[in-house]
Amino acid sequence: MADWPRPSLAEVVLRGTCPRCGQGKIFRGLLGVVDHCPVCSLDLRGNDAGDGPAVFVILGLGAIIMLLVFWVEFRFEPPWWLHVLLWVPITFGLAVWMLRLLKTWLIAQQYEHRSTALDE
């Protein structure tokens, strides 16, 4: 096994890369995690991000978006269709972005602390 340089947690999370080598992408599509890192072959099947990222996104992003929706509604009083055009893409984009960040962070933490079956 090669000695991999230790990538920073921030770099791994922001780039969505493997926690061991910091080079291979860990996502297949929007939110699916690959089975193995394409660069260092780290087995990622044992990761368990669970529902943690989804709960944080639903509660956190949901509260922020709703505060913004109410502010826009009471400040500008736009028609309902403008709310739909504005908030649906913003909510979807931020939710996917936050889910990717949080999933990567949890996978990196599991690798760091070896709390799952991720192979060294």
C-alpha cells in the first residue's frame, strides 16, 4: 500500500474527493457514492452517511429558505408564480450542494476515525 499524502479536510469536502488520496472523485452523479476511489482504490462501500446530511439540509435550509420567502413576500409582494420561479431552483441547487458537502464530510470523518468498514 502506498503512503498517501494527507489531504486537508476542507480540501476533501469542497472538492468532493477521496479522504485518503484527495484526488479521486467520490460521487457518481449528483449524490451517489462510488464503490471504490478511481485513484487509490479505497473501498467506499462501507461508508454510512445515513440520514444525517438530509436532516441538516431539511431543517437548516428549510428554515433559511422560508425566512427568505416570507421576507420577499412581505417586502416586495411578488405574484405566486415568481415565488415558484425563484425558490424552486434556489432550494434544489442549495440542497444538492449542501448534501454533497455534508456527505463528503461524514465519509471523510469516518475514514479519519476508522469508524466504519472503510479499508485502509
